[in-house]
Amino acid sequence: MTHGSGTPEADAAADAIRTLAARWLSRLGDDDFVVSPVGLWLALGVVAAGARGRTGEELRGLLGVEGEEAGAAVTLVGRRVAGTDGVDVATGVWSALPVLDTFRQRVPGVRFGVLPWAVLFALPDEVLGATDDMSMGELPDLQEELDGWVRGATRGRITRLPLELDGSEDLVLLNALALRASWLSAFPGHLTRDLPFTDGYGDTRPVPTMRKRIPAGWVWYVDRVCVVELPCEEGVRVRFVLGAEGDGPADVLPAAWAGTGARRPLVADSADLGLPRFTLRTTTDALEHLAALGVGRALRPGAEFPGISDADLYIAKVAQSAMIDVAEEGVEAAAVTQVTMTRGAAPPRHEVVERIAFDRPFGVVVLDEEGELPLFTGWRSSAPV
């Protein structure tokens, strides 16, 4: 699929992110989730900037880039995301080991900090032996510091790290995305009422459902998936996707970023939209997903990251906390990815109106202004409350 809205490097990065998103979806199951493909790609891209050998080859297979190319791509995508109105992005690395200056220079948009137990690595051997029984609780509380960074970077929508720190970390990398956007045309609050929703298990219950009439141009089909884009005052594109009964997220969500050549327009003058008001909040352990997607050497001792540090680092943990909230006024979303390394107007009369009811499991995708980068992807299988 080619969108072709930027430079060859930007297009290649966008293709790689969409490919990662589609492959990741096949591992997330059919229950509720919300993730940030861009957040995961950016976080792993920073790590890939220091990878070499077979480790770098595996990461290239997942991300499309490695080494110096990865650093340039991360910088390019980070600036593009940051330039999208309504979106904030931040990346930070905290290390207990010396980080190479060449690595810092390769990822200029990344903030670098020091883990408090780094002081132990700097002590002479004769002193270090006396610290064996030191309680990590005596060291500065990095957990609170990084939780505070998470709150600030996500505007308070995510309050803490996806994973607790235990003092064994040699390097912690965090990427945060935050979004707040208002619908160009809000849902009239007085039209919201309880309507039936059938969840992924076949149970039906009433849920708060927003309603409004939308133009036909906001709706199209990709094969049998209905895509509804609700324009925002900000630059992001928010699309809701509804498949046939029984379709899962891997079948439905990629339709949100399908190119114009794959789209079939709505055959009607307008649509009567019914969309549940909902919130999704999940934490995803992505480490096992990476192994299933072909990344193995980077996840065990012997990984090749000489571009980051002289120490023998490998990826020990990867997790992401994300949330999305959809209401009458607009959408808010946030995601934090943690990588731990260690040793409208009134419609005309007599028009044809199609009813589009999101009354069964459906997806939501937030893309950048060009509609190319999946910033957030979510799946609602359970009945919203």
C-alpha cells in the first residue's frame, strides 16, 4: 500500500509502522484493548539505533530500520508526530551504565537521565563490596520520579509506569504519546440514550449511545468493513471501524489505514450514526509478542547493542499502558511504552439515509494528519458502561 505524502524516508517509515501495527494486532486477541503502534515503534526504534549484527537484522525485520538509519527514522517520525496538532510526544532514557556519546547524537530528540543506582557502578571495587547489603530503598525514589514524568508527558491521563521498577534495571526507555481533540461537530448531548449493544460473547445489554447525522463523505467501505471518520478541530484523523458479525480486530482495524484505492463510497446521501460513548484502558505485555514476531536474539543475553553502551545489554521487558476516551465533545488518548534493558449542518429533505449502528464489537483508530501513522488502535468487544 502506498500513500506517498512525504519523502521516501517518511513513506518507508509509515509503511513500516502500519506493517508492525497489522502484525501486532494478530497477537492481541479479541478482547478489549487499546495500544499505540507508533509508540511501540518509536521505543523499539531508539533501541534499534544501537543494534548490530543478527540483533539488528531481527529488529530491521520488525521495524524496517536498524543502526544509524533507525536513529534518523525515529527522529523523522517523532518530529512528524509532534507536528500533528493536538498530539504531544516525548521519549526518555535513564541508564545506570555509561551511554555512548554516538548513541545520544543518533537520537537527538531523546532525553537522557541517570538511574540512581548508577552510583554503585562508579564506586571502586573495595568500596563496592561494602554495598552488597544496601537496601535499594535507601536510594532516591526513581519510581516516583518516572511516574511523575509519565503523568506530565500524558497530561495526567496515565499516572504511572506500565512496569514497577525493582532496582535490577540497567536501562529504562520510555516513550509517551498524548492526544486531545474536539470533534468538528459535537454529538448533541440530548440525543444520547441507552441502545442495545451485543458484545463479543453474544450478550446484549443497553449502553449509552451517541447519535448524529453525518455526511456521506465521512463514510466508506473497505471490503466488508465500514469506516467512519469524524473530523476534528485538530489535525488528527479519528476513524471507527465496524466489520461483519464475528470479525475480529485483526480483520477489521487495518481497514482504517487502507489507501483510497481500496475504498468503496457510501451509496446514500448521509448516514444516521449511532456510536457508544466509551473508555478503554489496558496494559499490554509486549515482550512475548516480539518473540512471536521474529525478535529473539535481542531478548536474551548475547544480544548485540554495542551502539548503546559497552555493557552487554539485552531487552528484558517491554510493556505499554494506553487509554482512549470517546465522548460527545471529542476524544482523548494516551500511551506510555516502557522498554527495560538489563545485563454539521441540517440535512436536506427526501435524502437517502443509511443507519450505521456500532452495536457490536468495533474498533477505533487515531491517525496523524495525513492519515498514515496509526497513533492509537483500539478494540471494544465488551459492552461500554
